[in-house]
Amino acid sequence: MTIKDKVIIITGASSGIGAASAQLLAANGARVVLGARRADRLQAVVDTIEAAGGQAVYRVTDVTKAADLQALVALAKTEFGRVDVLFNNAGIMPTSPISALHTTEWQQMIDINLTGVLNGVAAIMPEFTAQKSGQIITTSSVAGIKSFSGAGVYGATKFAVRNLMEVIRMESAEEGTNIRTVSLYPAAINTELLTTITDQTAKQNMTDFYAAVGITPDAVARVVNFAIDQPEDVNVNEFTIYPTKQV
Ligand SMILES: NC(=O)c1ccc[n+]([C@@H]2O[C@H](COP(=O)([O-])OP(=O)(O)OC[C@H]3O[C@@H](n4cnc5c(N)ncnc54)[C@H](OP(=O)(O)O)[C@@H]3O)[C@@H](O)[C@H]2O)c1
């Protein structure tokens, strides 16, 4: 099965990479199930998709809550009968130097960027194991494959999900459950992500940098589309997405 008619759950679908992916995948015939915390923004994405003739539903979802991910999977099954892809995309990036000790933000990044992904994996694994197929896509970051000053904890969460995706891929191959995994490593993509930075120096530096080199989130959406569109026996599983101008 290619993208058409696949049922695809997307977290962090209310803006940025998630919203762009939802729109592209739905335009190509997927049935998308959207989760994030802001209902008005999710409704706007659904409206845009439906106005273009696509199929989409949403449920307000906080990825830090395991029950919310279970409910999102249940919604997909109720509305569309099955799940083919889980796209773990929700994330925040309140970067700051470790010496600033923004420990509350450290914990929020762990809860959303790492535990949020684990909650998605836990919710979908019984489905994918039982049906012996499925694809789990996770938005890591270039900060998940190399280190950046200011991204000590953010990068730690993104390195962690990279390892998680690779181990799921390996164990599924060993167990014969045909679960494919994809890790995305975007660089500077112009979204709402920088609004999560509270450290004013870090925010200004990032804002200037993104203004200089950033590209639009549909660049990532096209990669997601490509990965999902591969035949079932092909697992394309790691992608960096850089602006051409970014060093
Ligand atoms: N933009 C970049 O340069 C870049 C680079 C590398 C990696 N990434 C990663 O890309 C992913 C998407 O970010 P983006 O760039 O598209 O930024 P964005 O526009 O800020 O989108 C982030 C999404 O995550 C959702 N979210 C945040 N906390 C959540 C929670 N607790 N539960 C559910 N949803 C939550 C937000 O929706 P609500 O606020 O409505 O919940 C929003 O839909 C993130 O994982 C980010 O780390 C981005």
C-alpha cells in the first residue's frame, strides 16, 4: 500500500512540521489523525484539509499523558478502522546554557520530546505487533546527531529518540513484526518552535540565525511523504534536512 488510504497519526500537528505533513499526506490520499494541545489550531488544519477534499480528524492530545496517546490511537481505529503510521512529531526547544540551570525546562523537554515519544510507541506497539506491519516516524533533530552549545538537554532528548527508533527497527526485524522506523533530523526550519525559548540571548541568536538560513516546513513534509511511500519491504530510516545555506 502506498500513501493513498493509509491511516496516519501525527502528533504536534497544530503547527509547523506536523501541520505541513498533515496537509501534504492528506492531499496525497492519506487519512490523517491529528493530535496537539491547541484545539483551535487543530480544527484549522482539519478545515484546510477538508476544503481541499482530504480526510482528517483531530483530538486534543498532550503527549506527556499516556492515556491521551491511547485515545488518539482509539480515535484512528474508530474513524478509519486501523493505523498504518505513527508520526511522533510533537516537541519543544527551550534552549539555554546548562549553567543557566533552567531545570524546569529541562524536565519539560524530557517529558515532551522523550516521554511523549515513548507514550506514542507504547500506544501503537500492540496494534503494529498484532497486524505485523506499521511505521513509526519520529522528529529528532540535527541536535540529535551532533552537539550544539545551548542544546545540551534538547539534544539529549533528540539523541535518545534516535536510539529508540533504531532499536525498535532492529527488534522488529528480529521478531518478524515488519515495523519500519524513521528518524528525521531537521536543521533550521521556520516554524513556531523558537517561541518555546525563554532565554533571551538564546532566543535572539536563534531568531537571527533562522531568519538568515531557515526554510519552510514543507521540506520536511516531503521527506515524510517519501518515507511512507516506500514499499513495505523497504525501510528508509534516517534523513537530515538542511537548508542549503546552513553550515
Ligand atoms: N523547526 C526546526 O528548526 C526543527 C529542527 C529540528 C527538529 N525540530 C523538531 O520538529 C518537531 C516539530 O516542531 P516544529 O518545528 O514544527 O515547531 P512548532 O511549530 O512549535 O510545532 C510543535 C508542535 O508540537 C506540539 N506540542 C508541543 N508540546 C506538546 C504536548 N505536550 N503535547 C502535544 N503536542 C505538543 C505543538 O502543538 P500545541 O502547542 O498545540 O500542543 C505543535 O503542534 C519538534 O519535535 C522539534 O523539536 C524542529
